[in-house]
Amino acid sequence: FDERLEVILLTNRLHREVTLDLIEQAEAAEKTALLAGGVRVLTTNLHKICEIRTWSEMLFPIPGARMISLDEKKGASELAVYMVRFLKKVHEGSAAFRFRIDLKQKKDEKADGTYIRKFAAELERASGRMLVNSTDEYEVELRLLQSRKEGWIPVLKLHSLADRRFLYRSQVTAASIAPANAALILELSREWLTKGAQVLDPFCGVGTMLVERTKILPADPLYGVDVYGEAIEKGRENAEL
């Protein structure tokens, strides 16, 4: 990942500038731009981008395939060569890549399973089976975003690129805050934080906010309280990690 790459970071829509500021502070990008749901980045320092804690997902536009046809056969044919070329560029080895397709349509319509299966089959064929459709254990998630110009904008989420930012969070509950949101809240609160402060979270859940507090600025001691006993036990495990 030492080469120049274009990356889209999905963020909280109301606070995109927080992630943008962190990227600029880290000198991690050659160019940046705000998008409706995040930040577009041109970078040769992907490792620095991977350390920023306020984005929720990292997506990669496919060079050469800015927009493809809605027709399954034509769209897959347009996409296959560019998708394989990009995946080979950022991976070692010569094995085929397992993928799944996710449609992101403008309207609240149920994704057409028949369309997805046809597109996936055509993509396998057009790639010479360098791309293999798989419902689980896939390395690549292909997202097809519906465009105003009646076509798909293809982007990739690489599950082969490990996200190591929140490894401490092995235990969660249904009500647990997303760790990127916790990190965002702390960034928004940064100017009011004090190094070495005593911190109390009276509704701590599994402890995500407390851990993210120490990531942004050291604090000691930290206390977490909650009426949900299962969350407390899970929070203890996360704190140990």
C-alpha cells in the first residue's frame, strides 16, 4: 500500500470535517474532499489513514471503472478487467478472489436477488473465474451504488485489509455504541478533556467510551457503572484487552 490510492471514508454525515481535520493533521493525504457521507482521500500513506478512529468504513473506487452499465452482462464485462487489475495490485499471490455483491439503490427497494446472481455469474465469466461469488468467507465486497446517470458506481470494501483500531472490543451488546461513534464524540469533546483526569461513565455498557477516552488523552483512574450486569462482565473483558 505504498502506491497512490484513492479511498472513500464513510463517516457521521453531520461531522465529516472531524475526520478531514485528523487526516490533515496526520499529513496522511495528498488531496481530500468532503462527500455527502464522508471524505474522499488520495493518499500514499494508507497506514496513517487506518489509524484514524472516526471513520466507520473504508471503500476503494476501482481505477478505470468510474461507472458501469446497469445491464448485467455489459456491466460485468466493463468491470471485470479493472476490478481484477486493482485487486492484484493491492494483494500478493495469484489465487482467485472471493466476492459478494451489495446493491445500494436510491429508493427503498428490496435488492433484486435474481439481478445480483446474474451479475455475479457474469462477473465470474468475464474475469475468467479470477473472481468467484461466495456468500461467506469472501475477501471482497463489491458495492454497486446507483447513479443519477442510470448506471452503477462500483466501489470495493476489502475484508482482506484488517481493521485493527478496535481490537479491544471483543464483547458487545445490542445497545453498544459503535466504536467509531465513540471516538467521534471524544474528538468533539477534546478541548474540554484533561490529561490524567478521573473519569466516570455512569452508563458504561461494555466500556467503549472509557477505552476511547484513554486513546484520545490518558486518564486515570476510570470508573464504569451500569445496571446491566452482562454488559459489566463484558466491559471487564474489553478493559483487560
